[in-house]
Amino acid sequence: MTSGYLIDTHALRTNGGMVRIRSARPGDRNALTALNAAASDRSIYLRFFAVNRLAADRHLDVLLQPSSPRHHALVAEVESTVIGVAALDRESDDSAEIGLLICDAHQHEGIGTLLLEHLVDVRVLGPLVAPGGHHRM
């Protein structure tokens, strides 16, 4: 369900299991720190373009900012455990930075795609479609 800038919904993973997708909140800090710690060096590198876990943990302050038209972060949970995070930060009216980190054990289950779909939902962050109906991304 969408309420203002907040999301809390369930979706189907490619393996048939369910995943809860919801807006990140300050209380997720410990779970996101654990996600960073459990991620492989490769996953950290692909997310941050460096194997720097300190940078990953510092990034939590950005992730956990209140939702707004310019920023939104989502977490994915399986059985009440945070297994993924995605954030969209608008840099201007026609560009945004998107970052995803999925727990290694849950990669290739479609969770990143589901998080991305919810991030660009026009009900969450306003239109990401240019005049004339052309997608900006």
C-alpha cells in the first residue's frame, strides 16, 4: 500500500516465495549494518564501486533520511529479516541515482527488480515520465 511517501506491501519472488517491501525507517540501522557486514566483497564492490565497508556503513545516514520527493529508500524482508535495500536520490528534475544491495543468498530471486519497480512508482516520488509520456530513465 502507498500512503504519501511510504510503502508497505508484499510481492512474489521468482522462486515462489514472498518478500515484504517497505519504506526504510531509522529503526532499520542495525539490520542494514548486518546486511553490509554479511555482503560479499563482490556485492559491496558492485554497490559502492570499492570494497570499503566503512563507506557502506557511513552511507546508512543517507539511506535513512526521511522520505521526500527527492529521496526514498526501501528495504526487502524475508521472514522479518532485511535481505535487501534500494534507494533513489534525485539529482535534478530529470536525473536520479539508484543504488541496490541484495543479500548474496537472495540474489537472482527478482528482489532487486521488485525494489526498483517500487522506487519508480509514480505514486511514491511523482512522475518520472517526461511530457509526452516518454520515460526519463
